Amino acid sequence: MKVSVLDSKKRLKECAKLYVRASNGEPWNDQWTEKTAFKRLLDFFNSPGYLGLYAEEESGMLGALIGNTEQFYSGSYFYLKEMFVLPEHQRKVIGAGLLNELKRILDEQGIRSIQLFTSKKLFPFSFYKKHGF
């Protein structure tokens, strides 16, 4: 698996397809279309301090995370807006690989804090807790 910076609208369109597949199934059961998902991701892409990463193998894109650096009085932090992995590739270290690369990049920038929101009742909570959140 290779993790790369998500820095093009072409790749962002690929991410939108992945976002739909990851978000419209269990446990979220959302109703995203590729168009609305792309618009959401593009809003993040165009925000100040944007950083996105994606994971891929030869078979294609498997997952991604997107957020931005924001200023606080005590320094900057990274606000993780979205993280998603194809359902058939979840619980197979894709998410861990994305988070590890994010932490490495942020560490190089002197950013030591990541914030996110998730529900205690859903799988992502235990994943994030396992990774120090």
C-alpha cells in the first residue's frame, strides 16, 4: 500500500466515488451521489490549510483522509474532517497507514494536535481510540 498527498482535482474525483461507497453503506446509510460528494470534498480542498492523503494499491484507491490546519491561541492543530476506506478494505490497516502518514507530515510541520468528531456508538470510535485519540 502506498500513501500519497491528495493534491489534484482528478484524484479528488476518484475520492468522491470512494466516499459514496464508504458512506452510503452501514453504519451511516447516507445518500451521497458522486456529484454531492465531490462538492463536499472540493470545499475542503479549497479551504486554507488543506491537507488530504489517499491510500492505493495496484487495484486502485482504497481510502483517504481530508482536513485542514486551523489556528488556535496556543498554536495550530489539524482538524480531520473526513476519513474513509472502502468497506471491503476496512480493518486491514489502511486507516492506520493513513493516520501514521498524517502524523508524520504534521510532525514535520510542528503540529502536535489532531481534532475530530465521531460517535461513540459506531466502529470509528474504537479505531480512533486505539490510535491515541
